[in-house]
Amino acid sequence: MKLIITRYTEKKAAVFSQIRTKLLICIFAPLLLRMNRIITFFLLLLCSVPVLCQVPSQQDSITVLKEVLLLEELREKRTTGIVPSQIIGAKIFDNVSPIDAVSAINQIPGVYVLSGALNTNRITIRGIGARTLFGTDKLRMYYNDIPVTNGSGFSTIEAYDLENLSQVEVVKGPKATAFGSNLGGAFLLSTREALGTSTTFSNNTTIGSYGLFKNNLSLRHADEGLSFGLSYDHLNTDGYRENNNFDRDGLLLNTTYQLDPKNSISLLVNYIDYTAQIPSSLGITAFTEDPTQAAFTWAASKGYEANKYTLLGTNYQHTFSSNFKNSTSVFYTYLDHYEARPFGILDEFTNGFGFRTQFIGEMDLFGIQSGYSFGAELYKDEYSWGEYENLYELNNGEGSLQGDQFADNKEFRSQLNTFATLNMAFFEKVNLQLGLNVNKTRYDFRDLFNVGDANQSADRNFKAIALPSINVNYRFTNYQSLYANVSRGFSNPTVEETLTPDGVINPDIAQETGTNYELGSNLFLLKNKLHLLLAVYQMDVRNLLVAERVGDDQFVGRNAGKTRHQGFEAAINYRWDLTSGIRMTPFINYTYNQHSFIEFVDGDNDFSGNPLTGVPKHRLNSGLQIQFKDYLFWNTTHQFVGSIPLTDANTLSSDPFHVFTTKWRYEQKLSSAFSLGVALGINNLFNVRYAQSVLINTRAFGGAEPRYYYPGNDRNYYTSIRLRYTL
């Protein structure tokens, strides 16, 4: 009998082994077939270097990877299981100006933030979002795990003070099923918290060029049961250009209380109030002759926007057992936005609310150690907006003047994401993670201005869409691994893209969908002093959403065919200890984009085969940090951005540019409780004239030049003084 049982057990194990092998073949075979040319290059590159290594995670017994940071100590990885991501943290933020989150984020290969001004940022990931003219969409953003992307898919990185963030984790592409499965990916922002058991008061004051004044005052406390953080921030700058003033006040409260060993509750309050003048984009002549000027109509109308933004969220965490726990958040958002534009004044407000819940556990599944998670996220908002004539031409040079109303609209928007993941230690060295996100989106548009046949109310109810993801991680040892991913993602059209030029819902607008194929690795060489990240990917996108300009700053969206996003990303940094007190850390981050239209026919024009508009083929970020002891730091960075196609026909491109920055930072303990920090920085060290952001496919109106360019700042300086008191 014992012999029979033994043989049965061996036979069962052999069957499971065959199933596992066939499943892995099914996963890898299509991936290799779809990416054969890029992968050949990638594999040759891998063969030329030793095997990679990754750091074990303390977060998940199934997950043996702790995601790698750029020049940063390890932080908590918020993505589920083995989903690849990259993290930048507070030490990277300390190497740039406290108002320059863009430079820190741009150090991540594959991620590019185009910044026309402090309030005009557009985040693109692997080319996704590059065709959006204003703002950031096609990705999902979270603040302490609370979704802060609105109902039409837009996110605003400028609503969060860089000095309050401990880290930014980025998932590139639709791999993170627990965070929306958007084509662009996910941005996970985390606030700073007190460490250990301490109470800390901190004040950082920054002054600089263009009348810059910024002050961040914070209190952080932590003991056995309570973590408390309160920050107030004020920022004012006149800006480099005409009509470019920016004034912001912000308040952040973040607190967690441990009720007992199994239960904790958190409260998050973030309030932002800012007013920003808008210089807008320039034509090539104005950009070349005087980049400090504002666009003529925006200067004449003294165009600006005023925003009041509130985020209120509470989170409850419960541990059912050592193998099963839950985290549930309920949240409310409010945005009051007023924007005086030369072609009309926009007055809008958005009330949003929702919840997010996630269960995480571990189990033994058919003899395989497995981790799992499942949950749901619901976001609803009510978006109301009215438009009014701008009578600035009749206002005796005083700027914008609100006239008669010509539009009054309301839209109810809802998104429901349900998600689940299963992470299995399939072999001793192989982890397989299966994920699924199901999204359901609805827009209910109501015209409150027109009546009868002129009324344009309409409802758009998108079908539920299933978005699977497969991640595989192979470990040569506990510290050596490769990963592969196949995932499907989507992007919703924005409000503007769902409407025709007459303001009618376009029934033919469809959601963008795409499939991502990716291979990657992290290599730690030379006793973990040299770190090398490699990634190669291909993403095929259908029903590409494009914005067509139909008037002066008026656009309409439509689906324009297919695109293919291929690329290679590499990040290298090396820790070189010259002596016991001097350390040098050079880094190079490179992005290669081969993005193109597969099918794109616009009327009589066939743009199929052309490079994707709005995406540079080459990007390079490099730098060197020198640290002397624990109190003196010198950081210099370099950014290269290649030329960017500005028209679908590729008849015009922006000029490539190189920009250098440098910063010195001194930190010293004055006593056991007091510490002092002093910093001096120079941006655009060699005073290069360049376009920090561009628009695509713009048209000329009224005999003026098409306005493609947002000038970057000239050489500018800043200095900071930080005082910290710790009890």
C-alpha cells in the first residue's frame, strides 16, 4: 500500500509538472513570436553581462522581488505581487528644486513629462498620452492608495506638493490590474511619514529667480499607536514669461491610528488653492525672438485659471488572520475650477466620491504555495460646467471680463473596476501571477442650456471590458531573476473627445484598447555596486484617440486607427566609494522609442507608417552625485531630448536639446535635536533656449502662426534653508 501511494504521489507530481511546463510554453510562445526582432537584441545584450539579481521582498512570502529604486534606499512596493514597477523616493527629490517634480520623474526611463508651466503638465508613458494636448490622461493616479483620477480619466500631478511625497511608484503599461489597467499605467504617490518613535518639526524655505518664494512647514509624530502628519505649503513665483504668475497654498493632514493589533484607521485630507496665469504656447517666430512673451490673445485677456481642490479619504484595515487581510477606503473629492480664456470663460466644478476595497491572502492551491488578492473600486463624479463670453476687448486693457452665458452642461460619470490576482510559486524558481481587471464606464451628458430640438443631452454607456494580465518571474537564485508580461489595457475618451464640434455626443467614439508584451530584468553586479535595469516591450493599440483642432483652442476627438509602440529602456547607476567618507554615484537612464502609426487615414491623407506624433525617439538622463560624509552633497544632472514630430505628416519637428542642472546641499546636526540644511541650485546651467513642452497638429487662425512651443526657463537660481527639530 505504501508503494502504491508513493507511485501515485510521484505520478501526480509529474502531471502537475507537465501542466506547468505547457502553461509556461503557452505564455512565452506568443510573446516571443510577437517581439522576435527586439527580443533578439535584448537577449544578445543579456548574454554580454552577468546574471541579474533582485532584492527579496519582506512584503509577500510569494513575492521574492523588492522593486528597485534609482539611487535610493529601498521603499515599500505598493503594487501587487510581482508586477514590475519603478520607484523614486525622497532622496531623488532632494536632488532637484522643491518646485521641480518634473525633473525627478523624468529620470525614469520610458516616462516623459512635458511641462508648459507649473500648472500645465502632461505625463506620457511609452508614448501613451503624447497626443493629449493639455493635461494628463490614459493613466491612473493614486494618492496613498486613493484614486485621484477624475471620471473622464484626467490626473493633475501639480495638485501635490513634492516636499510632502516620500516616493512615486510608476507602473508602465497596463500590467497593474489592481490599479486600473490603463494603457499608460499607474502613478502611485505616497506621503512622507514620521519614522520610528519621534516628533519632528520641519521648515524649508526656498527663494530664487522670477520672484520665487516657497515655504513648507510640517509636523510629524509617530508612537506605538499613532502616526500623524500635518503640512502647510505656500508657493509664489512670477514665472519666466509674461502673464506667468503662480500662487498656491496647500494643506495636508495624514494620520493613522492603530486601534488594536488587528485593526487600524487612517484619515487623509489634502487641500490645494492655487491661481495661475496662462501665457500659453508660441509660434516659431515669437519663440525664437522673445520666448518670455505670452501668446497675444492670452496676454491681452490676462488669461488665468483658479482652482480649489479638496481630497478627503478614510481607510480601514483589518487583519482576519496571518494569511488574510483587508483594506477599504472611502473618499470624496471636490474641484472648483474657473478659467478665463480669450475665446470664452469656463466655470466648472466637480464632486466625486467612491470607495476601494482589496482583500489579500495566501493559501496552498493543489500543493502550490499561492498568494491572491481581489477587490473593487468605484468612482463616481458629477461634473458641471458653464461657458461665458470673454469681453476682454471691451475692458479697457484690464483683462478678462465675463459676459453672457452660452453653454450650461452637467455630466454624470462613473467607473467601476473589479480586479483579482493569483500569484503561484509554480516551480521552485518560477513565480506566475495571473491578473484580471473588468472595467465598466458610463457617461450621462445633460444639456441644461438648450431646449427642444436644440437640446444635446445624451448618454454613453460603454460595454464592460475584460483586461487580463500574465506576469512570470524566473529566479536563477534568490537574488537573480528575469520577468515577462503580457497584458491588455484600455483608455476612455475624455469629455471633449466624446463630443462633436456642436457639443453632441459622438456615438462612434470607442475606447482605446491595446496589448502589451514585455521582457525585463534587474542586474546587480560588482558586489551590488552596479545596478542595471533593462526592459524591452511592444504595445499594439487599436482605436487610437486623437484630438483634431477645429478652432482657436477648440478640439474634437475621434478614433484614428492603430499604433505600435516598441521600445527599449535601460537605467544604470554605480555606487563608487572612493574613501570611507567620499562616495560617487553616477547614473545613466536611456529611452528608445520606435512608435508608429500602423493604420491612420485622415480624409485624403494616409499617415500609416509615420512615426507617432508627440514622441521623441531618443531620451537620455544622466547625472553624478558626490557625497562627502553625511553632510555635503553635490548633484549634477543632464537631460537630452531628441526631436519630436509635431505633425502627423512628419513635415515639422521640434529641435533636440540638452539641459544641465546642478545642486549643492549641506546638512549638519547642530545638536541632538536641531539640524540645519542649506541648498543652492542652478537650473539650465548653460542657458539653453529649448521647448520644454510642445503641441501637435496645431493650426493657424486669423493669419497668426500655428503655436507649437512652450519655452523652457532660462538659467535660474534657487536657494533653500531647512530647519528641523526632533524630540
